[in-house]
Amino acid sequence: MARPRPPPPLLLLLLLGFLETASSIFEVKNSTGTTCILANFSADFSVNYSTKNGSKSEASFKLPSSAEVLNSSSCGQENGSNAVLVIGFEEGHSLTLNFTKNEEEYRVQQMSLALNLSDTNIFHDAQSNGTRQEESGTDIEAGLHRKYRCVSQNQVKMGNATVTFSDVTLQAYLSNNSFSKEETRCRQDRPSPTTKPTTSPAPTPPPRPETPSVHTYNITDANGTTCLLVSMGLQPNVTYEKKDSKMAVDVFNINPNKTLVKGNCTSPAVTLELQSENTTSLTFQFGMNETTTKFFLEGIHLRTALPPDAKEMWFDAANTSLKALQATVGNSYRCNTEESVRVTKDCSVNIFTVQAQAFRVEGGKFGPVEECQLDENNMLIPIAVGAALAGLVLIVLIAYLIGRKRSHAGYQTI
């Protein structure tokens, strides 16, 4: 009996290419069968984790075609708020998109990724076999009754995990059970703005607010052990484009009394997530150099609502290659001088009276202090001034004594 002929190589390549780029459609309905969320996208995941021998490893995998909408998905309350899309896949993993809306737009307020580390098909030789959750804010937003469309790749960083979306069509709070014809394009799909003339005046900085309140943030693991202890005052500083195409600056304080604090102790990074007054999300990520046993602030992600005169409603900036607030593991970093950490060319975070310690915090208290260079320089100034004054006094005294000796010599008998 003749064996069946294999398909031509070219056809195999085309089929594989289709499977690689194929996206999945996800739909959430309410109790009456009306669709409230409709999504069509593909996603790639990259997750850093620790192995049993203590080394670091990276797992890369795709959202499979078998992924499905879980029953924990919801259309929210009758007012249309808090719609949730939960997608389950493989052995106990899930991706959750939490939607919020106002009178003009809807957006993915928060995205979370639940990972089952005992899935050996993805996490080979993982140190832990429990469940890990990563979460972050996103820049996914669109006008009400418009679909969100993004052909380009869009990365969402969530602690030790990164999700890369592509070919996304998504809409929440639908009105007719299908995607709207009108759409909002993502920032990545929009053409690059024309370079502004070099003669354009720099934005006029607004009056600076008062020094922000200093607050202590404590992040603990499941056993109650502190992995991150930070005391600081925070003041984000963003430059944005106004509706009249002029540039402006917004400087504001983070109010600890109106801020929700969350965090993550998962190695190889620890995170501090601040949700302030439902308008600002500020995330700090601390990493560690195992060779030098130094911890440091390696990442900042800021997402905040802009003033009414802004061209865009939201500002989003992130940087994961910082080397700030650095000290030896087991010690604490302290700086009484104001520090400005640059996130992007349009964003910085002013940090006041900071003391930070990450990864190893004995007894939940700050360890031995390592002073910042700015404080050391400030201490050197009065020392140098004092030394200069002492030197000046000494010179005057010597000059006086020499002058007096010469004066006495003038009266000696010849």
C-alpha cells in the first residue's frame, strides 16, 4: 500500500506561518445573552523565574488557540462599570483584563497574569510550584462606542513578566453585540509627529507644589517577611502636549492618604505599586546584582490622567534600565537631598527624603545606612567652608604676630 504523499514544503511553511500569527476571539455576555466585551488578538508571554539550583531562567510561550473565556468574566454592574475579561489557557494559567469607563472613553485599567509554576511544559525545573501573579496598568484605551485597534506590537510589562500583544481588535461596553465601525488607533500605529522647529519655546513650568508628605511603604511575602521597605515623598513631573499643540508641564504630589499600596516579593525583582486617587498608577521595581550583592531601583512605570487642556487624556512612561537608590543587600540607602529620577525625556519622578532597603530586611527594620553622594557632597561644603575660615584666621594671626614683632624691633637701642 502506497504511503500518502506529504504536503509540499511551501504549503507546510504557509500553514506554520498561519498558526504562528493566528489570533483568538474572546466574547463575554451578560445573563440575557447580550455581548459586553469582544476581543480578537494574539499574545506572546515572556516570564523570568528562578530554578531549583538558584539560577535565573526565562520562559517564552504564546497564547494558544485553545484558550477560552472563564466563568469569572463579567459584564459588571448595571451602570456598565468594572467589566472583566478572564482568559484561561494551558494548565491553570489566566490573563485578566479589568475595564473601567467614564463619559467619554473606556480603558483596560489593570491587567493581571496568573501563572502556575508547576506547569513543567513551560516552567522547566522551577524553584516554586505554586501560583504567581503579575499585574500592571496599561495604555489600552478607546472612545466609547469605538473599537480599539492596534496592528503593531504593544508590550505590557508586569513585574517579572512581559505580554506582547499584536493585531488587536477589542471593544468593551458594546451597544450592538458586534465591533463598531469607528475605531481608536493605538499610539504605536499612529504616524510619527512632524519634528517641531528648534525655535519652539520650552514649556513654562507651573508653580511647584509643596514638598510631598513622606510615607513608609512595607511589602511582605506570603509568610509575612518584609522584602521591601521604603520611606519617601513622591512628586511626578511630566511634559505633555496641549490641544493647541503647545507644550506644558504638570507637577503633582502623591498623597499617601489617598493611595492604594500593593507589591510583589517574587524573585528576581521586588515591586511597589501605588494607585493614587484613581488617576495615577506609579510602580517601582527593584533588582539585584548578585555579583556585587547590590540592590537598586531598576524600573519605574508611571501612568496618570492629564489636565483638561491636554491633547491626550492619559500619559504613560516606563523605564526598566535605571540604576538608582543603590546599596549593599542588607543595608539601606538613604538620601535627605531631593533626587530627580529621569524616566523618559518627558517624565521624571522627584523623590524626597528617601530611605530604601530591598530583598533582605531583617526584622522589618532598616539596616545599616549607606548615604547618597548628594548628602556626602552637602556635608563636604560646610567642612570646606569651615576649613577655609580656619585657614584665613590662621593667616591673619600669623600676619599679626609678624607685624607686631617688626614693630617691637623698631624700638630697639642702637
